[in-house]
Amino acid sequence: MSATGLDEKKSAALEKASEWGVDFIHLQFTDLMGIVKAVTIPVQQLKGALGNGVWIDGSSIEGFARIAESDMYLVPDVDTFCPVPWSQLPGTKTARIICDVYGPNGDPFRGDPRGILRRMLAKVEEMGYSYNTGPELEFFLFSLGPDGAPILDPVDKAAYFDLSTDQAIHVRKDMVNALQSMGIEVEASHHEVAAGQQEIDFHYGDALRSADNAMTFKYTMKSVAKKNNLHATFMPKPIFGINGSGMHVHQSLMNRSTGENAFTAEGSEYGLSPLALSFIAGQLAHARAMCLVVAPLVNSYKRLVPGYEAPVYISWGRTNRSALIRVPRVSKGNPMATRLELRCPDPSCNPYLAFAVMLAAGLDGIKRNLQPPAPIEEDIYHLDEETRRLRHVDTLPASLSEAIAEAQADPLIEEALGSYTFERLVEAKKQEWDDYRIRVMSWEIERYLPLY
């Protein structure tokens, strides 16, 4: 213990707060739906928060607790301590720390999404591996209306990798600067396929830190966009007739003893080890059930339709971008880069829960020594139904209702999330589906009102 009475890491955080001239600290956590929440404390309270945590009422937080079991507290993870770059005016300088959530008895709260991923990662570590992920979050930038509310007016009319017509390039540079000041290593940024659609890629790494970075990424994009009088949205399909936004996730298992990529086998057709093939087989086997977590909105299934580069069919391959799982090419002599890309997640998901179920599915394939079907390199959208049937190509759910039913029928999803979280997720998603199902949409008015 240092003179502060805290361990070395926590004392270093106190010193940083003083060095940076911080006035306030956001103690951040994530609810069941993947929405960032925070308790803000004056910097004078930081020492107490680091030593004893901060109590919160969980009864009003989506998926957390009922009123009778509402008391819980936040335990700061000082490895996530960083400044908030858009809140640095004198007197209001702010930093943030991501927290784990604990119950009153001192045990990790079973409904904390970050804790759920931690528990899943502990299982793969017992097997001798680490799970690495690299999510690629696409998003749209829209204009704001006179009242300050977002409108479906894309910030530009540019296309994939465009530069001359890309009006958002300067906003993306502001976003990259903000991310890097928060400790996120950005690799590249570019305009995506649809008008107003953007992508910024950050460094691949440990799944817990990648999930932290994905959450930081989402609220950073929104905050920087707002400072530029724009709105950033991670809604999967905001505009009919153009591409939606995905969150393709690159994944690999690393051998904890040797530090080598466990998915690599030089000389095999795709450069994949038997372990990687079983991991693919597990994710394909549980793909329909995983959708409830990785594509969690009614709107998610407006994206997962043929014709817009989003996966619909449960298959894998290398050159085939219509496949659910793709094996990206790697540079010769760089086997550490071997990875699998799962293409059905979208950026509305809770990344902690998404990575947990993705890992659980892959590990199930390894434990049962499952073998994937033959890879498909043709464009599956152009295969007729009979050919797909003969090649055993199934489809992802076509609606949130179907995804709920698939998750309920697959015990692995409840096992990965825990019964507590699974039950609350299903309940919330059934309510969302029912609310959507009974509403009268503008499409119905336009189509039926003049005729009937």
C-alpha cells in the first residue's frame, strides 16, 4: 500500500487526476441493452470511490434489478482511466473510469454485461487460450433539424472510399483524435458504401478491452458529431433501399503459453487449424440463436436481407462476402494475423454480451469437435433454393420474433448469459416485438388507406 492507503495502480490514478487537473469523474457502466450509464463524482471523492466503490440504485436500470434487490455498487477499473476530450474547459475538466458492478454482499452482480464477458473469458483461459476480437462499427452521420432533432438527411452523398465528395472527412478526423486521446489505437477511417455512412477501425486485441473500446467508440462518435451539429447513429438500417450498418467482428484464440495464434496452420487450404475449423462449426451451429444478442433490434432484421452485403445465409468462405463467417486473407509470413470474421452482428448490440455468446458458440464447437460444412465461395444470393437446400445452407432469422424463439430453443445462449440476464433480455425483446407488431406503420397507411 502507498501513503494514500490504496494499491499502486489506484494511487497512480489519483496522481493522474491531479496532474491532468481533473474536476469530475464519470464512473461508467453499461446496461443490458448496451447503453452507457454513469455516475459523476467530484474529483475530491475519487479516493473514496477507488477504495470502497460507489453505491447505486439498480432498480431503474434496464435489465439490472427489481426494487427489492436494487442496492449495488460500482468498482472502478483504473486501467480504463482517461480524460474525456470534449469536456476539458476549466472548472469542468472530466475523466472517466469504466466500472464493474457488484451486489451488496460483495459478489460480482450477475446481470452486469461486463461481468458476464469476464466470466466467459475465464472459461477460455482455463482451456489455455485468450480470446481476441476486433469489431468494425459502421455508423451514419445525419443532419439536425431546426429543433435540434436528427433527420434522415445524410451529411454527404459520397460512396465507398470517396474523398472528393466526402464532407464528413474533417468530422472523422476530430473523431479519430478524440478516440486516440482516450487511449484507443485507431488504424484507419473511411467513407462507407451508403451516403452519410462512415467507418473508423481500431486495434484488435483482448475481448474485454475491445468491448470497452466499442462502448467508448459509440458515445465518442455521438459526442463529437453533436459538437459538429450532426447526429451519429448506430441504428442498423435507418434508410430503406441502401446499405445498413454492420459490426463485423474479427476473432482469434491465442495460446496463453506460447503466445501463438491457435487458429493458424500453415499449409492447410485456408491456413486454419483444426481448432479454428471447430470454432467456425460451433458459431455456424448456434448462429440463429446468437442473433438475439448480436442483432438485437426489430430494425436489425431490416438489415439482414439479400442485396445489401449483409449476411443472410449460414455459411463460411474466404472470398465470399455473402458468407456469415469469412476468413480474411493475411500477408505471407504473418500467421499471427489469421482470424475469422463474423458478419451478422450490428452496432446496436451490447458488445460485452455479443462477445460472450460468440465465444460460447465457438468453444462449444471445439468441445464437441464439430466440423464445418464445405466452404462456399460462390455468391449465395445467386444460388437457387434447391441448390441451397442440397448444400444444407440455412438462413438467419427473418425477424426479432424468430430470433427470440431460436434463442429460447438453444440452451447455450442462456448458459453463456446466465439465467438472470437471459430471462430479462427475452422479456425486454418480447415487449419490443409486441410494441412493433401492434403499431400501424406509415407503409400500411400509404398502401392500404387509398384502396380500402
